[in-house]
Amino acid sequence: MVEDRRLDVLRAIVEDYVATEEPVGSKALVERHRLGVSPATVRNDMAVLEEEGYIAQPHTSAGRVPTDKGYRLFVDRLTTVKPMSAAEKRAIATFLDGAMDLDDVVHRSVRLLAQLTRQVAVVQYPVLSRSTIRHVDLIALSEIRLLLVIILSTGRVEQRLVEMQVGLTEEQLADLRHRIGRATIGQSIADSASNLQSLVDAAAASERADAQVTTEVAAAMVEAISDHRSDERVAVGGAANLARFGDSFDTAVRPLLEALEEHVVLLRLLGEATTGGAVTVRIGHEGPVEELASTSVVATGYGPGDQTLATLGIVGPTRMDYPTTMAAVRAVARYVSRILDEA
Amino acid sequence: MVEDRRLDVLRAIVEDYVATEEPVGSKALVERHRLGVSPATVRNDMAVLEEEGYIAQPHTSAGRVPTDKGYRLFVDRLTTVKPMSAAEKRAIATFLDGAMDLDDVVHRSVRLLAQLTRQVAVVQYPVLSRSTIRHVDLIALSEIRLLLVIILSTGRVEQRLVEMQVGLTEEQLADLRHRIGRATIGQSIADSASNLQSLVDAAAASERADAQVTTEVAAAMVEAISDHRSDERVAVGGAANLARFGDSFDTAVRPLLEALEEHVVLLRLLGEATTGGAVTVRIGHEGPVEELASTSVVATGYGPGDQTLATLGIVGPTRMDYPTTMAAVRAVARYVSRILDEA
DNA sequence: CTTGGCACTCGCGACTGCCGAGTGCCAAGA
DNA sequence: TCTTGGCACTCGGCAGTCGCGAGTGCCAAG
């Protein structure tokens, strides 16, 4: 099939280009791959592929380079995610199993992902919205300062400082702690928020002496549990891997460095979490950030069971080894999910 | 005084070089500064300065560039830290006052520092050793999983997962919580650790049913409060500022990127915290990391009152605006200290 | 000690010519 | 209809050359 060979040629071009980082010519192609045809034939195929927009020439008299469209076809149809070796799987499991708490899981994941892919890794902290409240505590730091500590079912701990206008007695504090606990512990985020509102209303209606404090603490708690700041938290690792792309500094490294500082941008990059084992690949201009037109994102969702609490993935140049990278992202997501499962 | 003029020349060279990023020649110098002498005289002075090792020529027919030794003299004797404007001070105060908890303070500081200096900022989390234990809680996450939450006087929250061999009843848990609380709350880290050990010994001696759990929880707690991992935590920000040094990628950007990933290296870079208002400047090769011979560190300690709980600072190319940078570092350290004071 | 003059150095950018990888097209063969 | 070898052509990159100009060191006079 002529069609098939053309796709073989495209695949060969992508593989060679990723490996050598240099435009690949017809002669080099036939030498490095058993295509069974002459360079001239390959040239004809290349002409067609270029016509159709899958490859391009940086300049006349240079080899071909895959376009974003070319990578897209490659990822969609010309390759399969190659499973990781047993040894690699063990290494992942060992590395992640040592985690002490949720934050540690996230940190380890991002490190691991960066090492495996040799790209910049990004891991979103699990979002709160689907979790329930496991425990609430109020600690008097000083006369008029309370520390509100909330522990969620995911193991995440949120804390907020609350400054009061007037001090509370130990009894009042205990009572407040008790009322808030009853209104929220075991509840989902959404239910807790509405229960807290009822609590505030009730306090105001009864004209309790501590109505104001109740309101303040409730507000802080609502803010803490529904605050999108928590949803926006991400861990980043492997920025040093950018050093490998010392060339293309302005097109790839610089904008990416800037994006890494802006966690909001990063979250847009990661995009909507894909569920199940599916790994999302967003190539070059397909992404939401213009400046990052020459970078790709490989990401997938993770979370306990079938839930998808957050997204993790990597960001790298469009010219990357997609099969391996996708495998690594998928594997890490799986193991992290499993760990969350156990917790 | 001839001596004095030579120092003026050195100061002018440093200032011009920092501003223009180009070797500065004798003619350009007299044009840009009111030195009151001719280029020829300046040339003689330059020859002497070079002789003494304060400046160097990148190549024969080029202007002069300050050496590390030159910068050192400049920082030590030729400049004063210029105080920040009232507006800048207000901006710093406003920015930091919005912080919600300790982590937030650290994050805001690192951002602020990066913005003010346009360099890479590094802020060490306050170390635990001098703080006391404010609160301890044990939450049953599942039958055999406990979450240990420790709140320190600095506002820092530490958490650890503890897996038990056997489950505990609610009463046993409450008892354990009570015993641990009594042994540690209000105590310093060191005292808590020894008290916990007594607790374990007592439990073993009395052959309590929950001796094993007591041991496990106590161990986790000791680990959590004395663990050096906490001491080693740092926040990094402003890596995007490295983009400004797209030139000198290999000598400055790459090694720095790599160092930023290694928090241990960063801590070595920050070095021993200096107390009081003193700002430490470590120039080029003076630092502990060979690879970073062309970067300087400007750092200082911070903490509530006169204590120095941790260090913060910036890392940038040796060719940086020291007076301004030192001022920014000092100002941020002061405000952060003040905030910790209040808490 | 300062200054103007002067010869000297040498990095850098502009320019040139050449090499070779790679292409497109074509005509012949399968 | 597809494949293939041949061939002329293109053009980026590299090495070599060259002149400019910024900057220097030295010297003799003020």
C-alpha cells in the first residue's frame, strides 16, 4: 500500500527528528530505516506529506521537520504507548511508597515524573470539592487570635488565622468548636458551607454574645474550604531539564520559565483532566497559550478509585519522545491514584 | 587624594558595567561621570586597579570589567545600602499583610523579593528547633490509620500518617491523645522529644495494651518535629527572571536552574543566617558551589524579635545592582520578621 | 601627577566563495 | 501507475579575509 508507506515515512521522520534534533533528509531516512525503497521514492512521499501539511522544510535544501499536524497524526495513529518495564514499575512504586502525607505524595510525584521524562513536570494538588471534612479544630494562639485547622478526607490540611475583635473564654471557644464541628464534620464541602451559613444565622437570631466571632470563623472556614486557591495549587519540578534546550532559548525556554511562575497559566495548560487511563496530548498551537506554541503538554487525571481529583503531566518541546513520555505519565498517574486509594 | 580617585574610578566602572552590561573604557567613563580628569589619567588608574586585581580585561583591546575582588571592595567600602522609598515600603507592607498563614507568608515573601530585585528569590521556611509545641491532635483516618497533626508556636503545621498494626478504640485513642498532649504541649522541641521517650518507656514498663501504638505515634512525632526535612524546606520564586540572562546561558542560567532543584544546595548557598540588620553578600567564587562561580548571593536572616529562625535572599549574576538588591533583601526580611513578631 | 598624542592590538561584523546536503523534475523501467 | 536513477539547482553554513573602531600602553611635555 502506497498510503501505508507514506505513513511509515512520516513515522520514521518523527522518530529520527526526535532522536537527532536535526531536519531529516531522504537519504538518511532510507539508511536508518528498512523502508525497502530508494531515496527518490521517499522524496516523492515527502512531497506529498508536505503538500498535506504533515511535514515542513525549515528552508529550501534542508531536510524535513514534522509539523504540529504531523506530530498529531503520529501520536494518534502511528504509535502506541509502550508499557514500562517491570523494573521501572518497581522503581516507581518504591519511590512513591515512601510518601508520608499528601503533600509528600505530590512532591515525590513531580520529582519522579521529571526524572522519568526528563521534562518539566507539573502536578496539581487534589482538589477539595469532592472531599469531605474529617476534622476541624480551633486553637487560641493568643488572646484575640485563633488558628483554624481543617483536615479533609484526602488528608489535606487547611489552616487559617482568624483575628477577633474581642477575646473568648475557654468555654465559649469549646462551645464554638463544638458547634462548628457538628455542622461540618463528615459533610461534603458544599453541605458544610450551607450548614455554616445556618450556624451564622442562628447565632445572629439568638443574639448570642459570640455571634460576631461565629461569623468570622465561619467565614474563614468557608473561604478555606471553597477557596479556589487550593484548587489552583500545583507543584512544579524538573525545571533544570530545560537546560537541555539551551538552543531555542527564546522560543521554548523563556516563555516556559515564565509560565511556570504563573500557576494559573499552568493549570490552563494542564487543561481539563481526562478520566480513566486516557492521556491527553496537546501539541504546540493546540494549547491555550500562544507563547507556548512550540511546547507540548502530556497530561492525565488522577485520583482514588474512578474519581479524578486532579491532573498531572509534563510540559516539553513539541519535539519530544511521545510514546515514552505518555507511558511515564500514565504509569505515575496510576500509582499515585493507587496510593490515594489506600489512604 | 589619588587613592580616592582610584576608588571613584572603580565605583564608576562597577556602576557602568552593571548598567550597560558591557566592558567600560576610559573615554566612556569620563563622559558619563564627572571625574574631573582626562581619559589618560583614568587609564593610568585603571592600569593600577588591574594590577591590584580589582578589574580585568576580557581581551586586549576591550574595556575593563570588575573582578569578584572588585565587586567585593565595591560592596564593602564604595557604596551604602540605599533605603527604600516610602512608597516601596508601603507596597511591601501591604503585600505581606494579606498573608493568611505561615506558608502564605513565605510564598508571598519569595514572590515579593523576586519582583523587587528581578532576581531569583529563595526563602527558607522558619526552622522548628526554637519553636514550642502549641497543639497536637490525633485523628483516626481509618481503622488502622492515624493522622498526627502538630501545630507549632510559629504557626507551622506538621502532619504525619501513622499506620498501626492493630486498631484502637475511641477511648484508647482519646487516652493516647491526652497522654501525648500532656507530654509535649507548651514544651520546646527538645523537651518534647525527651518527654515522648519517657512516655514510651512508661508504656512499655506498664505493659499496656497500646504500648506498641504509643511507640509508633511517639516515633512519628519525634521524627516530625526534629526531622531535618523541615529545616531544609525552601521556597523559590522568580526563576523567570533568569530569562533576562539569555546570554551567559551556560555559565549562569543552566547551573543555577540545576541548583534551584536541589534544595539542599540552595540552603548551602544561603549559608549561615546573619543576624541583625546585616546583609550577607557572597560574590562569585566566594560561594560554596563551584558551578555557581559567576553568581552572587545576597541574603540575610529573619525571625521574630531578635531570633533568627531562617534565611532569605536572592541569587543572581555577579553583575548585579548590589545597593538596590541589598536594600530590598533587608527590607523584606524586616517586614517578614515583624509579621512573625505579631503572630 | 596630569595630559595629549601616537602607535598598536584585536574583537567583531561584513563580505566572499565554496562545499555539500537535500530537493524537484524527468525519463526510463517494472 | 508506481519506482528509480540521473541531473541540475538551491541555499545554509563554514572558513577565510578584511577594515573599522574602541580601547590600550607608553612617552614626553606641561
